[in-house]
Amino acid sequence: MIQETVGSAKAPGAARGGRLPKINPVFFVLAALLVAITLSNPNFVEPTGYMNFLKRAAPLAILAAGQIYVIVSGGFDLSVGSVITLTVVGSSVLLNNNADATWWVIPVMYAVGLAVGVVNGLVVSYLRVPSLIATLGMMITLNGAAFMWSSGSPRGYLPETFRFFGRTNIQGIPLIQFLPVALLVLIVVGLCLFWLMHRTNLGRLLHAIGDNPRAAQMSGVPLERVRIIAFVISSLSAVTAGILLGGFAGVSTDVGVGYELQAITACVIGGAQLLGGRGSVPASIAGALTLTAIFTLLNFIGLPKPVRDVVQGVILIVAVVLATYRRNRAGGT
Amino acid sequence: MISPAIEMRGITKSFPGVKALKSVSFSAYPGEVHALAGENGAGKSTLMKILSGVYRLDGGAVVVGGEERHFSHPLEAIRAGIAVIYQEFSLLPERTVAQNIFLGREPTRLGLIDHKAMNAEARRVLALFGSAHRIEPDTVVADLDVASQQLVEIAKAVSLDAKVIVMDEPTAALNEAECEVLFGLVDTLKKRGVAIVYITHRMREITRLADRVTVLKDGETAASFDHVPEPDTIVRAMVGRDIGDFYAAPATPQEIGEVVLSVRHAGNERLKDISFELRAGEIVGFAGLQGAGRVALAQAIFGFAPFTEGEVELAGKPARFTNPRDAIRAGIGLLPGDRKAEGLVLMQSVSDNGLLTARALSGLAGKADATPFASAEEMDKLLHELDVRAGSFSQEIKALSGGNQQKAIVARWLALAPRLLIFIEPTRGIDVNAKAGIYHLMRDLARKGTAIMMVSSDLPEVLGAADRILVMRAGELVAAFPRGVSEADVMLAATGEEAVAA
């Protein structure tokens, strides 16, 4: 994983500061959890152990890497879970058990994702609806749409050509034996989103509008355009996550349920500022891995799903409290 | 011989890593105004916070009415008759004037709040300042203007029977006319035998009000005067150097060039029939009262609150912009008056703040550290040239002083090399040394051919730094003066009393 401290500006002036770059604590937490998992299940250090872990975490990690764009810009995207559902259900309907249709169904799903992102962005930017409400409305709408599209009874089958991305392992790789395609997708998407957020003008402008939209506007930042792009990136990452999930989960109208909050939790664990202005793609991916690691550990211990929900809720709150505490201690004025 | 109302002897206070005050002594007698001057960070506020019980002292003694006291809570200080009026008011905006004045000690009748008695008493206190008609006790505080709110703060202090009133830069948010009201109030309080500690770094206020002056610098008493010395003497004590070159030299006729901006009969709902020209190489100051339309004019030119009528040309091309982005593209820059709300992205680095506009006008997918306008290295160089003091340009801008923040915003615009740069309240909240830096910077820019529009409520600043002065009143341009005009003439034009006098 690329080590990138949260919000660190890559100015060459960094060298002059004489301050050590702060490493985001999420990486230590993740490392500690991985050690804990290994202790409770020594098989984890085998390729089958950690590769399956990464494969399982990939959809959430991709989702978090997209969600962080909206969070940094000062909003939330609650519609991503329903975009996942729509992707899985919609693909199964369009594919209609025809393996040859995959090549055009996937672009169609990305087009749908693009449209959802644009609508979210337009509603938030021009109709001035708070993103929490706008994307909540979108979530309810899309869940309903997915249900209607599948006539309430989704086909429980996706052809192998579609499931390739989420399910296949590339065999015969030295050292690690095999490489899941899902992990490959995560690496590619992660690198692209890292570059876009931390190396381009878009990334710095996202930070600016999340930090102080009025100052950004007075400085010539095209607020609406930047904000719409953030929602589009989040939606497209949700379509990607949906394609991966379709690969290893079955088709149902609740595949995406809860993913929006898990993605937001992952970003917060990664140290993102909830009201915008600060956040990092690698740290959000690490946050997603951390969350998955916690769930894995709870699974090993044998705790049921409701306990997982309680834990996730507590983590979300604790992460926000810790982030606030850390920022206050770090000073400022 | 009267004894002092308060006396602070050899006060020492340290914060982790900083010695904020080193053996500072200070006193205030009943019926006098003792001005406490010094740059930002000199220790003025710390000293007053010790007096009012917000901080505990590390060494020294606070004597109130001849008795040594150790306040551990602001309430104890208030009970001992010490009231502090901070820059940020402590009024409850949704309550009435009377409710605020009697907060926590409302008069009761049969266990219920006696509104009648409360309003009557509030009116009596307000009448002491001749403001019973201006402010009704049952007005909600949020509906009052800043000056009136301050009056309510002072009324509250008086009704508490304060022997000592500390005013922390009370004119920071006031315009000229409101300042006069405040000065009158200070005179009234003085006559009533209140000891007033007046914190400011404006020389005009010291000359107008003070009986004695103490200057703090770096936590120590730099100078103490039992009279009011020449402003130069005070400023020298404050900054530790001579300030003969406080303002930069004016433009010579050769330096003034082509017309950059020409506005003809332009207006919108806040501006009426505005016509003027700005030339390359000149600094034009815009004076006027708060709400006279100076900021509205700047925002109209910048496309933030656009003109709805008239013609505007920038370097000969039509320039009625409807959003800041278009205005910036055409070569207009604006430094907002409220840096925190409109200028800075506080959580981002100094360098990011400098590069913000360069990035905003470059392609979204372009490299953030190499915009066509400036690379990250060039921005660092520019920040260095402007002498922005920061541990590192990659640290958050939040921790920088106002002057350094302002210079970072200047750097943002310099990277774009605008034809016209609009400064709104360029030195608000900036200490004296940094002020001089900003004036010289403006002049250097003008020398390089930029037209500079300076909107400022600090009249001496407008008179000192501008080549020409335009005065606005009620949304109109009412007067134009050359350099060297007197403060009184500008004030008359700004308040509109000219017509009466004539």
C-alpha cells in the first residue's frame, strides 16, 4: 500500500519544516488487527488466507476510495449501496443468462452509474439540497427501481463471464500462488483514484470546496463542476463494487444494503474530516481493510451479525471522536 | 491622592514553551483612560485575562481597591467590579437588550421575572449614555448593528457597577461614525469615575482618548507614559524601530499608465450610477461608511454580485462579469475583507492556499504541482519573496498570523499576474509591522503596472497609501479627492454633511 499521510501537502517545502511526516494511525491499527487475526487463525498467513481476505474486502475498499471524494468535498453519498444493488439486479435482468451479453451490459451499468452521479451532483449543486437528503432520496428511489426492474424476484444467476471479476483467481503466480481478479481491480482503481485525489488539480480543489466553499468560489474554483465530478466518481466506484459483489454474492435485492454506511465508516477510520476538507484515498482503503478485519475477527470469535452492527456503530462514533481529539491536540489556533 | 482602582505588580505568566508575560506592571486610576498598546501577540490580551480571572498568574500580584486578590474564575472578577468587553461579544443574540443586561440576575416579583422593572432599569442605564432612544430595551440583540451591540455590552458592565472596564480593541468592527459614538461613551464613563483600560493599536484612538499609555512588546513593558506622547514615539516602542517609511511613496505621474478599468453609469440594487476609471500603476482608495456600497462595488466588478446596468470595460474590452471565475480569467483579483470566511481554506497548507486560484483556472486533470501559472517551487519562491513566515509552507495556514495569511493570499493573486487587484480591508487584524509590509507590497505591484483598488474603513490608511481617494455614500460615488486631502474633508463627504455646511 502506498504510504500517504492524511492531507499532507506534497510541497517541496516539506523538507524545510524539519517535522517528521505523521503516519496515519489507521495503518498501525490495521497492522495490529492483522496480527490479531493471524494469532487466532494461523492459516491467515497462507495465500488462501490473506488473498481471500483482500478479495472479500475489495468491493468495500473501492467503495470507500470513491466515497472519500464526496466526503472531502464536504458531502455524503448515501446512494452507493443502492447503486450496488441496481448494478447486480440490473445486470442479471439485462444479461438474461446470456454469457455473450457481458461486454455491453457492463458499459450500460457504468452509464447508469454516471447518470446517478450526475443527478446527485446537480441536485446538490443547483437545487441546493443537502447531500445527505439528496442521496438518501436517490437511495430509496434506486432500491425501489431495482425491485421493480426485477419484478420483485431477481434471477439468482449471473453468467460466468460477468462473475469473472469478482470470483476468478489467476493461478500459478510465484510466491503468492494466485491473484484474485478483484484484488487486481482494487489495485488499478486505487492507484487511479490516488493519483486523481493527491496529484491533480481536481484533488486540491475538492479539498478547497470541502474546507471553505465560499473562499473556493471567490478564488475561481468551479464549485458545481468539481462537486458533480465527486458524486460521479463515487457512483462509478459503486458500480465497480457492484460488479465485484455480483461475482461472489448471489443476486438479490439487498446485496448493497448497508454498504453506504460501511464506506463512510471506512473513510472516517481513515481519518477523513466528516464535514470536508481533509481525507486520503490510501487511508480510506486502509480503513475499509480495517473494518473488514474487525468483522473477520468477530466472525472468528463467533459473534452474530447484530453484534457486528453494534460494533460498526460504535467504531464510527469512536473514530470521529478520536479524529476530533487528534485535531484539537494537533493545535491550530 | 487617589488610590488606583486596580494595580498589577510584576505579573509573570508562562504557557507551555512560551513566556507570555515577564514582570509586567500596570495600573488604572478611577476616572482615567489608560491605553494598552502593542502588536498582536505582545501580551495585551493575556494581561487582561489575568486581570479578569480567565488565566491564573504565575508570579506577581493583582490589587483591587487596595486589597490583593486571586481570581480563579471570571465571575469573581466581575463581582469585584472588573468588566471586560471582548472583541467577540458575549451577548445572546436571540434575547432582548434588557434580558442581556440582566442575564443571570433578573429582577423578580412574586418569583416571576419582573419585565416591567427590568425594561425600566435597562432604559435608565442606556439613558446614561444618551442612547435611550437609539436602543429600546425590548429589541432583540441580533437586530442591532454592531455599534449598538457594543453599547449594550457597556451598559451591562455599567449596570453591574463595574469600577474597571477593559475594552479590547473596541473599534475593530465599527465605522467612523460609530467610533465617535463609542468615544463619547468612553468620555461619559470617565466622568462617572470608572477606570478604563483601552486596548488598541490605533494611534488616533490613543491620541483622542488616553490619559496614560503603556506599550507592551514581547511580553514586557516596552514603554510607559504618564502623558500621551507623539504617535511616532508610541509606534516606535511598539515595533522597536522607526516607521518613517510606514507608507510607501506615492506614484509619480510617469508611473501612471493606461486606463485599466472603466465603469460607466453602472448599477445594481445596491449601487447607483457609478462611473470612474482606474489606471495602471495607481492605488485608488475607496472611503465611506459601513454599508456605503464600497464592498458591493468591489463585488460587482468581481462578478460576485454583478452589475445589472451600465458598462464596464477592462483594458478596452467589455467586462460585465456574472461570476468571479470569469472576472479572474479576464485579469481581476480580489482579496476579501473577511479572510477566514472568504479567503482562506484553513485546513489546507500555506502552499495550497497560494496555489488555489492557479489550480482552479488550470485543467482539472492537470498536475497540481505544476500549473501553467505557477509550479509548487515557484509558489514557494513567491511566498519567500513576500516574507511569509511559517515553519513550513506545507503546514496548515490556520496557525499563521493574520499578516502572513494575508500575504499568502496576495501570493495567490500574484501568480496570476492580474491587471486589476482589489484589496478589501487589506490590513484588518494585522499588526503594525505587517501593515507596513502590505502597503509596500501594494505599491510594488502598482509600480509593475497593476491597477489597485483599495477599499478600507481605516481612514488614515486610505489617506496614507492611496494616490487618489473616491468616496462613496448610499451606493453612489459622491466625491473624488487627490492625495493629501484632509481626514475631515473625506469624513464630511462620506457622511453627507458637506451639503449642510455649504
